[in-house]
Amino acid sequence: MSDNVYKIIEIVGSSTKGIEDAVEKAIARASSTIRDIRWFEVKETRGHVEDGRVAHYQVTLRIGFHLAE
């Protein structure tokens, strides 16, 4: 059995639709350039308010991916 080594990076996703959409967009975009993403962790959630309503969601994620041997 081989040992696994992972790298962790931080990315930020955004959406006008919601937090879940921001996470999904961030993971989808990261997956286009990073192979073997294994997990993510929501580190921080923010939003932008306009005229008393939530206008924009922003989510900071830590993602871990497997480093090839």
C-alpha cells in the first residue's frame, strides 16, 4: 500500500444565486486545471448587500488534491 500525499490550496468562488452555487462553480473551475481533487472545506462565507438585499455570495474554499507519485 502506497502513502498518499496531498496539496492544499485556497480558492474563492462567487455567485449571485447562493452559497452552494458559489461552491460548485469554484470546484468546477478548479477541476479544469487541477487533477485529482479529493475534498474541499468551506473556510469563510461572505456576501455583498445592495438596497437591503443579498446581491452576491462569496465563499473561500480550501481544496485538497492528490499529488501524483
